[in-house]
Amino acid sequence: MEEFFENELSKKFEEMIENNDNFYFDSEEIEELVIFYLEMGDVHFAEMAINYGLKLHPNSIELKVKQLEVLLDLERYVQARQLIDELEPSCSESTDYLVCCAKYFSNNGNPRKSIDYCLKALELEEEENFLHNFIADEYHNLDDPFNALKHYKLALTFDPQDDYSLECAMMCYQQLNRFEEAEEFAQNYINQFPFSETAWFEMGQFYFNRKNYEKAILSFDYLLAINSESTGVYANKAACYEALEQWQKAIEVYEEQLELEYTKAFTFYKIGLCYKADKKNLEALRAFQKSLKEDPQFYLAMMEQSDIYLELGSTKEALHFAKEAVALNENNLDFQKKLAFLYIDSGKFEESLTCLKKLVEAEPKRFYNWYAYTEVLMLIGEFEDAINVLEKAVKFHKRAELYYQLSNSFLNVGEEEHGQNALKMALELDSSLSDDMQQKYPYIKDQVKKVKSKKK
């Protein structure tokens, strides 16, 4: 029957639709079709199947419950509520109906009502594992990890090898800060199911989060002994060695991971980071180059190459890779800052302005973004632009440094009165900066004396 359901029944229905025919399906076949399409995520065909089925069997309560499932998947809650009310007198002992009611209230932000329906469904002694997980999820939505944990553990009693219940139970223990109980729970589970990959992974993650890296490594080793092709686990094990600053061991684990991977760019990148942390810049550079060979548009490896070249004194290469990285990820503000610095360091002040402008637009509350931007504008003699930018900047930051800059900019364009007013504000905010600012901006030297004499 399963083979027929997965192949012939859906094929027959879809051919009927395509050819505009009318075939007979009994109500059980329609139910199976709806279940199949919902599991496949094809709500459109599920709706077509249920509508067709109700034309053939308009009084079928079972099909109306399936219709309710489809309406909930389609998020047609007004129609769903009407159908809930219609079916209530005849479906009070239908698990499927009660689950639909629970889903309806869950989706409409009423988790407590949803839990009530699940509890009613549990009285029918069907689908207990599913229902306890459902209740636990609702308690999780209510930020009640205590009751969530209780039901995840109950779900495990009905299906001891339910990975979802196990993972969520461990999550609840950690939310409740019941770490000793979590460890005992995981260990008892492993004693019962020693070949459970999920249990060993959860144990490893538990120890990692508790910064007990040696025990985490041991847990991941057990998992890899069970399944040496669990590619992602190598990364978790390597992360433990990184946390212990045992860089060479981390690299060795990543190299084991490389042998199993089809796409290797990120793992080469992680190897490069380990070499970089271990102060082995040339090895790091080679790893980042391998990463880019695997994925020529991997901007993280590009920016790391830029950093390495800068440390090696190769500013030209550093600037090249930083530009490439920013071109691929313009919204990364850390990248924009690095590129702006490299432009400035290379004396390419005008090129840095694009980066600096993006920074003040994205992070207007960061003072140094404005300060750097206007400093560069003044360096290249764009004092009018500097004034415009500074007038915006002082709305966010009433800082003396900005008013000294504003005074200098006004004085450079011949607006002495505005320059004196800005300087007066700067001195009121922080006069201790005056000597440094006079050396930095010679135009304000004479004006400082004038402003101070006016005060007297």
C-alpha cells in the first residue's frame, strides 16, 4: 500500500488534473493524498485533493478534518475557525481534530488554549510523543522551561530515541541553569543508548558550553567512533582545541575534516585562522589562498589575506584584497573600516571618503566615524563639505573635537564669525584640548586668543 501511495496514487490524481478527467477515489485514498502532499510541502495540491474529495464524499467527517489541516497550512484562519466550530459536536474524541484546534490557537498566539486541546487529546492515548512535544514547544513559547522540560522528558518515554525531545530537554536544563542534572540526564541516556549520535553530540556541546573542553573532545571522539563521517563534528572538536589555544591540534582535526568534504573553502579558512592565531603568518596566508582557490568569492578569506599582507608590510596587496572583499560585501562595516584605514595609510584620502560616508550613515552614533570622515575632508581641502558633515555630526555628538574641526573649517573658508562661535563652544566643552588642536589646526591659533580675550 505504501509503494502505491507514494507512486501510483499521486500520479493518478495529478494525471486526472492534467487531463481534466474525473476519477473516483474513496475517502481513505483522499486522506492519504492530502497527507502525502502536506508532508511534501505542496499545500496547493493538498487543497486540490481535499476539495475534490469533498465533492465525492461531502459528508465525510474525516475529510473535513483534513480540510481543517489544509486551511491551517494555508493560514486561512477565519475559515478554519468556522470549521472548528462546525466539527466540534462530532469530533470531540478525534485526535486529529484536537491537534488542529491546538495548532489553530498556537498559530494565533494563544499557547495556553493550545495546551488545553493537547491535554484533551492525550486522554485519547494516541500520538503521545507528538502531543508531549507539542505541549513542550508551547511552554517554550511561554518562556516556561520548567514545564517544557517536563513534557520533553514525557515525550521521550513514548519514543526513547526521539532526537528532537532529547535536544530540547538538554536546552531546557541549560536555560534553568540545572547543569548537574543535565549532565546526569545525558549520561543516563547514553548508558541506555550508547550508540546515539545525538546524545554524544549533546553531551559534547554541553561540556563545550561549560568550558570543559577536554570532556567535550572525548564526547565528540565517541561520536566519531560511531560515525567517522559526521563531518560537522570535526569542526566542533576543532573548536575545543581552539578554545584551549592548541592551534596545531585544531589544524589536524580540520585537515581530517577536509578529507570528507566536497566544499573545502570554509575549512581552509578556519585552518588559516588557527595559523594566524599561532603567529604563523606565511602558513596562514597559504591556507587563505587555498580557501580562495576553492571559492574565489569567499570574502572572509580575502579580508584575512589583507590583514596578513598588512602585517607583512605589503600594503599594496593588503589594499587589493580589502577592496575585493568590500566589493563582495559592501554592508560589512568592519570591512569598510579596514578599507578606509588602508586607503588613508596609503595616502589615498579621496578614495577613503566612500567608506567613511557609509560608516556615518550606518553608525551615526559612533563619534569616531564622524571625526575620521571630517578629518579626511579637511586634509584634502574640502572645507565646505566638512562644514556640512560637521553640522550633522554635532546633532549626534556634542563633542569639543567636532567644534574645533568646525571652527577650523569655517576659518579656512573665510567665515571668521562662525569660526569664532564654533571655537567658543569647543573651549566651553573642553579647553584642555586647545593646545593640541592649535598645533593640528594652525588657523585657530589667533582665534583662541580673541575668544579668550572676549571672555575677559
